[in-house]
Amino acid sequence: MRRRTYLAGGASVLAGIAVSGFVSRPPSNERLLEAARESPDAGEGSSNTKTILSGTDHETSLYEIDAPNDGPTAMVFGGVHGDERGGIEATREISDWRPDAGTLVVVPETNRVAVENNERRGVDGDLNRQFPADREPQSELAAGIWDAVEAHEPDVVLDLHRSLGIYSLHREFVGQAIFHSPDARGERLADRLNEDAVPWYLPFHKFTAGETSLTGPLLFQHAARELGASAYLFETTEFLLDHSTMVELSRLAAAHVLELHGLLEVGGGA
């Protein structure tokens, strides 16, 4: 009871802060983001745009950016849920990033029909429940997305999402959380995001990391289970945060994942 009373009181304080207009565009790591946006010293590399599920209702674009130096392959997904606009907007920008090493593959509108309709689910239901263990993907869209994943054999997978509340504060929501495969670097990612972008006046918005079971039906779990990828599901929240802040948090999460896995180089550490 005391804990719930305390949390309720804290939420009231945070609501007052939000009404006062302080919760917008948190501190950031501009040096890291500039490294992601700028071409590496070794040269431009190359980029290519492909189409997944061409000729179907689910047709969507995939962007492949090859760095001038060898390195791992990372795939970043937005729009698995079509109403989660922060991740969609962030991945549209990420498709223009220039890694220092390896290959960056970006799918900004994974569930394009749901994105166009601004709905969580697509025509076949929730796309992020269609990758069960020991079975084939459960819809045409899921199969097409998985074909693209298998074709690129990513070492790293990041799926960007949005929740409506705070993990452990709101029972039904999982915002400000990073779920990750056993070999991924979720704790380090959470620490970096908290240092970069969670101000002191939002204590409940600190990111937490949790290791996922690989038995679930989510896209990032399937990538870890079937391909051995270091996989992440990133959840920011709408609770007291505006849209630009959620986009910025998604950008930062992606940039830190790329740096942690060797696709980005930042002098002096990120």
C-alpha cells in the first residue's frame, strides 16, 4: 500500500512537470548522433533500396547501407505496430545513417498497411505475435519479413516500439524498457540511455533491461533463436513524454546499439 501511495504521488508530481512544459527533447548525445549521420573517414560506402513483398498489399521498403570497412550486420525495424510513430520516424532517419563498419539494414514501415492506417494491427492481426518457436511465420507478411531477415543474416537486431505507460509502475504497460537476448548488451544500453537522456526530474522514466525468453513469438526473439543474433526490443513511453522526445530516445537507442556492436566509432567513447 505504501509503495502504491508513493508511486501515485510521484506520478502526480510528474504530471505537474509535464503540464509545466518541461518534458520535451531531453538531453542527448549529439556526438554519437553526429557520428551516425556523417560519412566515415574511410569513404562513403554504398547504399541500396530494396522492396520486400513486392507486388503485394504488404509491399514495403528496405534500406541497406554498406560501410567502407568490414564489420557486423545490424537490422533495425520500425512500424511492426503501425500506430507507434516514434519508432517509424526514427527509422526513416536511420535509413540515411552511415555506419563506420559493417552493414546497416533498416525497415521503417515493417507493417506498411498498419502504418498507413495508423493502427497497431494489420490485416492479419498483431505482426509481433506471428513468429512462434518451432513453426513457420504465421502470415504472408511475417513470412516476407522473415525471408528478408534470413537473407541478411544479421548479427544484431533492434525492434523499436512504444508503450503507453511505465514498466513496473503501470501493470499492463512496458515503457522505458529494453528486452534483450541473453548475449546482448541490454544493461549497458539502459545505462547509456539513462545517462544521455533521462533527466533527474523523471526518475520513473529510467530505462530498465530484462533478458527475454527465446520461446516467445516476437520478431526479435525469433531472430535470436533462429539466427543467434544479439537482439533487442526497445520500448519508450507516451506517459508524460511528447512525440519528439520519443523519437529522440529511439534514435539514441539505435545509435548506442550500433556503437556497442562495432558499426559506429565515436572518438573517446560514446
